[in-house]
Amino acid sequence: MRGWRRAFGTLLVLTPLLVLVGLGLLAVLLGSMGMDIHWTSKGPFYVTATSGVLILCACVMAGVHLRKNPRA
């Protein structure tokens, strides 16, 4: 029953690509509806960007760990 580890690990490794594609599609959709997202200050943007990068790195590391180790 180790197939789920490989499949879930692959999904976690591909998470950054899926997020980039999803954000791109969301930006196109919102832009076509005439909506813009504006940050009123730089603080929330930096917090959001840093959190996002850390979460995506953690997803990749967990995915690599799941794919490498046959047993946790």
C-alpha cells in the first residue's frame, strides 16, 4: 500500500506549478471582469509573499520525502 505515498508525494512536488497556473488563471479571470487587486501598503504584501514561499517550499520538501522513503 505504498502507492499512495508516491502519488501524494508527486502531487506535493507539483504544488508550486499548480499554484502558479491557478493564480495565472485567476488573474486573467479577474482582469477580464475589470477587477484589480491593489496593496495599500507593502507590509501585508511581504508577509503574504514570505508565507506563500515558505508553504510552497514545505510542500516540495514533504513531497520529496514521501517519494524517497518507502516507509516513514
